[in-house]
Amino acid sequence: MNSNSIPTNATTTGTTHPLGATAGHVLDDFSKWREFLQIQVQRAQDMGMSEKQIDEAAFKLGSYLAEKIDPENAQERLLKQMWESSSKEDQRVLARIVVNLIAQPAAPTTH
């Protein structure tokens, strides 16, 4: 994967998107989504991508998801609302925040 493109090789509910073959399952649950993103960021780092390149990929992914994918849970709905109510500059900041968030260990959930 280079910094200018995100692979689009999978389909979920008839929509091609950049998440790969596991996307349909990953988007159903926020903890799975977070784990999936952690793996992708680690792969990008292992491939030598810079923080700037990872941020650009995160911005492109966020733009794609906001435009093409229906949120599957409350966390995704909130992220989509935040994305859609933000300027491009703020969307880039939000993408960076998500990258920072997934770099941290997940907090235990309580119900």
C-alpha cells in the first residue's frame, strides 16, 4: 500500500471498500474495528510508512467510510457525525486522533 492509495478489494453489502476481505465482520463491532486498525497501522509502520503517510491514509479511509459505509454501531455513528460536521482540516485532526486512539490499549468495557 502506498500513501496515495488504499486497496479496494472487498465488498460489504454491495459496496466496494478499502478494508479488505474481513471488512463485513470488522465493521459490526467497534472492538474488532479497533483491533483491525491496530494491525493495519502496525503493518504500515513495519513497511516503513511515515506518520504523515499513515495520517494521509487514515484521512482517506475516514472520508471513504463517511461517504460510503453506513455506521454499524453507536461509536461509528458518533465518528461519522463528527466527521461530517468538521472542516477538512478538522477531519485530518480527527483521523490523527483515531490513529492515536488505536495505538493505546483498549479500556476495559463494563456493561
